Amino acid sequence: MTAGNQAGNPKKSSTGSAREVALDILVRVEQQGAYSNLLLNSSLQKSGLSREDTGLVTELVYGTISRTYTLDYVLGDFVSKGIAKLQPWVRNLLRLSLYQIMYLDRIPSHAAVNEAVNISKKRGHQGISGMVNGVLRSVLRAGELPKLSDRLRVDERIAILHSHPLWMVQRWIAEYGADTAEAICAANNEPPAVSIRVNTTMISRDSLLNQMVEQGLQATPSKVSPFGIVVKGGGNLALSSWYRDGYISIQDESSMLVAEAVAPEPGMRVLDCCAAPGGKSAHMGELMKDEGYIYANDLHLHKAKLVSDQAQRLGLACIVTGSADALELEQTLETASFDRVLLDAPCSGLGVIRRKPDLKWRKQPEDVASVAKLQGELLQSVSKLLKPGGILVYSTCTTEQAENEEIVAAFLKQNPNFVSVTFDSPLWERLEGTALAEGEGLQLLPQHYGSDGFYIARLQRNS
């Protein structure tokens, strides 16, 4: 257990303490299947909490969700009737309180316990508050996280220690080995970095970096992308004048590699098959210096509008949006009419768990198989729209080989007129030795650079 030296009691607001706001969110996520990021944003807007307490709520919600498996494992030794039989609000109160005790150095353990008891007195009867007090103080007396049994298998130990579903850990062990699987799980529990992409049609990365540093931001150049900047403690950069004026976009560093892999040139015709919310389309437009034509398609009309809004904000006139099922594009667009095609395919999203911790508890093994079938169909369909000599880039934000190199390998086997081609030298030189390149394509894992897990493959049509 860890303890800090700062006060752990947040200021009160009209909706209660930071911990009460966090507790309400956790209960709704568990009981209603609400998405934590959306619910967190809406709840914080209504809460009236200070910026400091807003940060605490965010940390409590994401941290508790991310560490649920570990927290329940520890609590299981101290809740006599079992965690599952508790009322949802009591169960989640114990979880978020134990999360503070185990993982937040700056909050004294006694403050976390006292606040939990106060909340339980307000919401329940004396018996509940007594139970909450007894459980948490028993945990404190027990000391550090209980040693995991030597009888546990490797996959069980990783799942409990790093709080991931057992099936997910088993898949990663089978695909990457136990050490890499554990590194993925550990990285998924780290807070995500805030990274921005510089719109180089308006300003250079160095110039913008200097501006940020001059304004007191902790900003450093991305090691992954020459267009990226990593910012710490900068708040919501989407509210900044840089964003409003089109100088930056909010984008993960791994995601920035996709447009670079497409390598569009000014004057080219480019198709982005599943474009929303538009980050990759916009990046390609910037690389093309806004000269040429990008058709940015998305299945949903309201999402296609997000792409056009981004293009307008960034001053990119080369992007035209449309809304259709990507499987049907071959029927409405001219065959072999694009120099570049990007299929950033729908996927399981297991590379972005760090940003969406509840995702790992929502997904099931069968989800990977079902989306892989769609990915194969999409790749086969949109490949017909690429010109001979053109480049098709297939990408996903997942770690799953069944959705990545296996899809590409099956496609190449069925289409001998396509070949896998290497990445441009500057991109590969930056990543060589870190990114996995077994089989077809490039696989970044979340522990490599602290960015999202991402897969990218480059395919060329020869005839």
C-alpha cells in the first residue's frame, strides 16, 4: 500500500464530492453498460467541480475500471459473502476506495477510508458503513498486495496482477509469448499520452513546438512521427487557439504513421474507405499540400460530416466526403481509378485499451472472429478501386494477428497481382528494432512508445 502527503478530501459541489461523482459513473458503467469516456465528460460538465477534483474523478473512474480484476481479487479475501452479492454502489465504492489505497500515492490511505465510510453512511444504513470500514481497514492491516499463489499458471498470474480478462492474456501469450503479453497488459494500465499532429501546410513542427514551450507547456517532439508533439499537463488542447485556427489536430502517435505509409503525393487521387472522424484523411491532405483529390467515405452520414468539419477547420479543400457502405464502393466508384487507397478497417480495438479501459471487459473472443470476416471482405472489395502500380494501405488499431497479418496474408494468396511492399526508409528507420515486422506489415504494441497498438501493411497492385 502507498501513502502520500496531500489532503485526500476534495471540495464539495452541488453534486457531492469528487468520489461521489466517480462512484455514480462507475455504477452506471457497470449497470447500464454506459461508455465511461462519454459518461465522464457529461458528468463532469454538470458537476461544478474544481479542475483539481475533475482530474481526480477522471483518475478514479479510469483507474478503477482498468484495475477491476485486481481489485476484486484483493477484496475477495475480505468480503465474507463475496463481491458479486454486494449492492452495485457498495461494490464500486469498495473498488474505488481500494484503488486509491493501492495505486494513488498522493492520497493518504486513511483519507480514502474515511471518505468511503462517509459516503456509505449517506447512502446506506449503519451496517453497510460498518462493513465498508471493516473491509478497508482489514485490507490496510494486511499490508501490500497479497502474494499471488505459486499454484497459479502464468496466464492467471498476468491476468490478476495486470487486471485483464484471462482469454485476452491467453491470446497474447499464444501470439507473442508470455513476456510480451505481460508487457502489453502493463502498458494498457498506464495513463495515455496527449499527442497532437501539426498541420504542416500552416506551420512547421519546430515553430509550433517553440510556441508551446514559450507558453509554459511541457511539449516534446514525438519519437514516432515527424509530425507529432507529445504534451503533458496542457489540459484539453481541443479548446486551444492552435486547434481552433487549424494548426493542430488531436491524434495518437501510432495513428499518424498511417498517412505516412500511404505516402500520397500532390495531385494524386486518394480513397479513404472508412474515414471518420477524419484524422487520417486530413493528414493525407496535409501531406499532399492540399493539391489533388481525397474521397473520404464513411458508413454513417453524421460521421462523414465530422470529416468535412475537420477538413474545413484545417483549411483543406481537396477532401470530398461521402457516406456509403465501404463494401459497396466498388459499385459506385470507377474501377482502378485511385492512386492510393486506405482501408483503416473496423476492428476489435484492442490496441486502444489504455484510452478506453472498459473496452477490455466488453470484448469477447468471438468478437475478433466476426470482425476479421468483415475485414477480409472489405479488403477484397476496395482493392478493385486501386490503379495498377498504386499502393493500398490496410491498417487497424488492434494487436490481434487474426485481424492483421492473417488478413493480409490471405488476401495476397487470393490476389497474386498484389504484393507486400516495404515501408519508406525514414519511417522504418525510426521504428526498426521496436515495431514487430514478422510476416506482412508493421505491428506497434502499446509498450513500444506509449502509443496505441497499431498495425499497418502496404500492398502494391502490379496489374
